[in-house]
Amino acid sequence: MAPDDQLRLHLCKQLNAASGPLQLDVELQIRRGESLALLGPSGSGKTTLLRLLAGLVQADRGQIHAFGRCWLDSEQGLCLPPRQRRAGLVFQDYALFPNMTALGNVQFALPPGRPVARAMALLERVGLAGLAGQKPALLSGGQQQRLALARALAAEPELLLLDEPLSALDGQLRRELQDELRDLHRQTGQTLIIVTHDPGDALRLAGRAVLLDHGRVVADAPPARLFGLSASERDPMVLTGRVVAEESHGETGNRYLVEAEGRLCPASTGPGIRLGIGDTVLLSSGEWQAHPLYNRTAP
């Protein structure tokens, strides 16, 4: 693969996580146009990795070679500031400018010399052209998410970084925005990295999933394979839920009650997998098999 067709990174950073000191040490190669989901427990380094890529946090050491340009090389003393990296970051809380209209938010991010019509075109692309004069406080959560995405796209990034962009949304609205993000990625062909705790986001938005734990890559595979889903289960009826009760367990498997998108679903696991109350699981259609995001082996 040619250097200008990939993002290559090796980043190291000492972190102070809630559980204690953590050494982030991540090495990845990502193809141009690829969509990658970053998964892992809280405090594993996912958001920090996005901020390191965007240049908002300085690495202790490492390299970033992005599509034919060097953004970071600690040995050479090179570290491009955020404005010189063609990376757009959508924060979890969207970080919109409250005193600006929707149009003003997008226009602010345009490269010098780009016409206002470009900002309007982006608002139209995300379905907000009719709300161009509204300020963020008057927009719904889904509309604010669309606006944050349009503002990130306005900077014409080669790399689009999304930090839990759908975490505040539930149910049908989350599914609709997953579909919109997937369609937008296909249209723009931009390289996409999305941090998420929701396996459903990874299944619908990413062709590749990387699992971080304690600052290290512990798995790298297509999302369905990472979650142990069969080919017949890789469909839109995969739901994300949380275990609310254990009904029974035995040698052939265990049965649980799972709350998913406003309903209670009885679900079973395979032998040797034990879930805890509150665990996040995937529910696949049919007989509702529960697939834990982080496998536990039953004692």
C-alpha cells in the first residue's frame, strides 16, 4: 500500500486513569477511506488517542504519518499544531458555539477563501438548511449532532474523528443517525475513526473494530467477528441492551432478562459465558442470543 493511501501511527502517552497510572502504547495502520471503531472499557485510552491524532494532546513519543504527510515525529522534533492537521474532531458534547447560529458555526470552520454557499451546502447535506438561523440551544440533540458533524466536515478533513457522537441518543433516533453517518461516509469517502461504547454503532458504522484495554490493542477484526456473531446475525436487528436479571444458568448455557430499546427480552448465552447485572450485550434476532462485548468465562 502506498504511503499516501494510509494513516500510520505509533503513539505513547502516560495517563492518569481513575484506576491508576496507565501507559498508552498504540500502533495502527488505517487505509484511506476506511471506517474504524475504537472500543474498550472506560479509561482504556480511546478518547486520548483521538486527541493525540487531532493534536489537542501532546504524545510523550511517537509518529503519525497521515496520507503522505508527517504530522508527528518525536525523534525529529516535529509536531504539527491542530490547524495544520487535516483532522476534524466531533466531541461527545458537540462543543458548538452557543452564541453563533447553525450557519455561523459551520462558516467559522471553513478554510480561508471558501464561500458561505459551502456552509449552506453542508447544512443542506445534514438536513439543517431550514434551521440555518437557529442557535444550538434551540436545536434538538439529533440536530446538534448533525450540526457538529457539518462543522467538522467544513474544515475539509482527510481524517474524521468522532468521540461517542451518538451517546446522548436512544432508540429509533440513534438508528436513524447511524444510517445517516454511514451514508455520509460512503458519499465523502473520508477516513473515519469513531469511539463508542455501543456495539451497535460499530456494527453499523465500521468495517473494522479495534478493542483497547489498559492502553493496548487487544483485538483487531471486523465488528461482527469481534462480537462473535454469525453471518446470519449481521443484520439491522442486532440490538444493544443491558442485563437486568439472571433467570437461570446451567452447563448448556445461561438465561437472562435484557432491557433493549425500551423492551425486556429473554436471552440466552452459550455454555461457559456468565454475565453480570448491568453488563452491555448484543441481542441478535431469532432466539435472542446475548453476545457480551467483553466475554466472561463462567466460574
